[in-house]
Amino acid sequence: MDRASPAEQEPRPSLFSPYQMPRFRLAHRVVLAPMTRCRAPRAVPTPALAEYYAQRSTEGGLLISEGTIVSPTGPG
């Protein structure tokens, strides 16, 4: 099996280089995945939740927000 040496492989794009999505362009490739922070008691997002995402957002970046718990037994 022939394998190219690391020096012969195509260079990988930087995490900080732009990325074209089907409908929009990201300024970089750093993405925040959804995480359950449980900052939406009674299924209503709070100012603390908005602040949490505002602190982690970047211009031209992708941030995927969490779902809200819709049942009192949802958090476990």
C-alpha cells in the first residue's frame, strides 16, 4: 500500500481560515457545539443563558445553541 509522507500530503486549512457553507460563509472553522447548561428553568431562556452564548459568540462564527428542557423530569 502506497502512502504519501506527511510532507507530500495536501496541506490542511487552518482553523482560522474561512469556510463556505451552502447558505453562508463562516469567518473561521471554530464551532461551538450544543451543550445542556440548564439555564432555561420552566422552559424559558433566561438572561444568564443569553449572556452565556454572547460571551462565546464571534463575528462570522457558528454557535449551535442547546435545546430547552420541556419536562420537569428532563434534567434527570
